[in-house]
Amino acid sequence: MNNANLINQSTAEQGFEYYTPEPWPTLARQLMGGICLDPASNTVANANIKAKAIFTKEDDGLSQPWHGSVWMNHPFHRGEQPCRKNCKKKACVKRGHHIDKAIPGNVDWVNKVISEYESGNIKEAVIITFCNSSEGWFLPLLKYPQCFPNGRVHYIKEDGSKADSCTKGSVITYLGKRIGEFHRVFSKHGTIKVQFGLD
């Protein structure tokens, strides 16, 4: 698998971590007045995100309660169930080992953030994902305001260098009530889309 596929397809499975570059974290903090929680993070990533609290891989952010204003750049993965006895999955052949715990997928992270927002547990959230508008996991995000960046977002690798082989566009989705402020803050950096309502 080439580097572009590693970024675009299944970074969690490959064990690679890609962090969000500027200006997106700064814009999110400006919009929300700071970030209370990053539920899919580590200390390296949080040096740039500057969330007051983070959940790491070891914390299992999907199983935790979320609160306040949230930033989310989740591990990109299609999701995978644990291996059965005598597993012959192609993914296991590629990675050279089997898995005994489920790997969460994009749908798990997207459903979690929407559920936490719609239940009132979190006040608002800014999410960055690949713009996979035909995928089932992406469809629930379409009803929320979104910013389509001017140009490709090139994520940051663990060593601090730019991962410039990304072949897909990204989108920033906002869950919150201050849509006008979202437009004001993010529109200089991309095209804003909001759901059109009929009276």
C-alpha cells in the first residue's frame, strides 16, 4: 500500500497517526472559545490542539462521556470485527497478525459525536474528516454546517513533517447553534455549506 492509501484508507489499522495542521485548530478554538475535550488524541497531537482534556487510545474515548466544546480528528478506519478462529481475512494477511478486539470505524466516531451533541452532553463540536460524501458514515454529517477548505489539507506526521501525499479533500463540520459565527470564522479558508430549509 502506498503512502497515499495509508493516509486515505485506514490509518488506524496501519498504526499511523496523522495530526491536524493549522489553521484548523486555531479556528476551532476561536469559534468555540477554546476546546474542552479532544476524544481521540495524545500528548503530541494536543500540543497543537490545546484541549483542556484528552482521551488517548488507552482511554478508549468512545466508551467515555464527553463534555463541553469538542474537537475531533478521529482515527480513520472502516471498522473491523475481531478475528474468528482460523481467520483468513486479507487484512490480517497484509498486517501480519490477527486482532482480538474490534477496531472502531468512522461510523462509530461520527455516531458518537452526533449522539453526544444531540443529547446535550456537549455544547458544540468541530470535526475534521475526509470528504467521503458517498459513504454511509459521512451522510449524517451533511445536515450540519460544513467548511470545504480552499485546497487540500496536508496532515502532520508523528515526526512533525507534512504528509503531502494525501489524495482526498477534507471537510470541517460544525455541530452547534452559532452558525453565523462559524461562517465568519471559517469562510476565509473555504466554502461554507449549510442545510437549506423550506418554510
